Amino acid sequence: MAELKALIFDVDGTLADTEKDGHRIAFNMAFEQAGLDWHWDEALYGELLAVTGGKERIKYYLEKFNTRFSKPAGFDEFVKGLHAAKTVFYTQLMAQGRIPLRSGVARLINEARQAGLRLAIATTTTPENVTALLTNTLGAESLSWFEVIAAGDIVPKKKPAPDIFIWALAQMKLKPEEAIAFEDSRNGILSSKAAGLKTIITINGYTAQDDFSQAELVLDQMGEANQVFRVLKGEVGHRSYLDLGLVRKVHQQG
């Protein structure tokens, strides 16, 4: 069995509950600024999450939920403009401390660093959003903790395609069996598993009903000593929260 050398993290929904109270709010702020009467409530946004990528999500909304909207000339530029405005609003929300890391995330990252494991990010969100989250939760210095930040349009096909994980592994010169992925969604695990990575899932309100049968371990959260996780799939022994020892155990399974 290969040695575990790296942890690769998804961002939205995995490191923080950014979707409902971050991205969704920022999209609505961008729509209002543009003079659009669009409003994505929590239920609608849950359906839009079937598509990864902000620009792709806007197009999906117009194709499936707002078909009466007359697309302007230069539609792709129009979408890019909306998405850029949304990113500005999102970083403002982050700077206000509106979105903390999920339970256990900071602890596990620090455990991995102390153990000399390599860290990476593989996400469909923009690099600016990753920077905003890390800077406003772990501090500006945390950007240097991650050897690779694979984000946004760095690969042509977004999750559920495996491209983003394959790219990250290539940059680190690692084989899939030398790393483990952390995800929160169906599209995420389809991507990580297609890249050959064992995967630990922490669900959230939007993904609780997703099919995670391919995952090695499914939890409601990483947890802390005083905030016990709930195990939905997998074996954890006597542990009550996700520590590096359990991550190594999951990696060595099978």
C-alpha cells in the first residue's frame, strides 16, 4: 500500500458552508446591482448546485428556470460580468467574517502540516474566492501552506470531470494512491473517484441526500473532541472526530 503524502481539499461546502450564506447571497447582490429581478432562494439554489462553476450555474438557471429572459448580445461577456461582480461581493462577505470554517477543518489542516504532509486544493470556485476564504479564516500566511491551488477555469472541464484533481496531482508529481480527497457533494466525489482518489465526505444541508456509495468514509462533519461527528458510512473505531490518524486509516483501507 502506498504511503499517504498529501491531502487534497475541495472548498465550497467542504472547508466552509459557503454556498447558502456566501455564494448565493453574493449572486443575488450581483443581480440586484445589474438591475435584474432574479432572486435565488435557498431551495432554488439547491437545484442550481447540480451544475458546478458560477458562470455555468448562471447559464443553467437561464436554460432551465428563467427561459423567458432575452439574452443580450455578447451573452458570454454578460455572464462573465455578472460572475465577476458576484466574486467581488463574495470577497466582501468573507472579509466581514460572515463564513467560518466548518468544524474540525483548521485542526486537521494543522495536524497535517505538523506531520509534514503536503496540502492542495481542487475546486471549481475562482482563485479569488479561495484566497478570500483562506485569508479571512486561517490568515494570509495560510496561502503558502497549500502547495497547489487548482481552482476555477484552470482546466476546461469542471467537476464531475476528474480534470481538476488530475491536474493537481500532476503539479505535485503524485500518484492518486499517494493522496486522499475531501469532498462534500455528488459532483465532487464523481470527480475525485474518477481521478483514482480515495475520498472522505463531509455532507452539508445541500448534499445530505447525495449518493456517496463510492466514498470510503461519509461524515456529517469533521468534528472536534467536544463536537462529535455522526458516521453515515465507514468504520471509525473508537474515534469521535476526524483526526489525521483516522485519515491514514481510511487511506490504508482496501
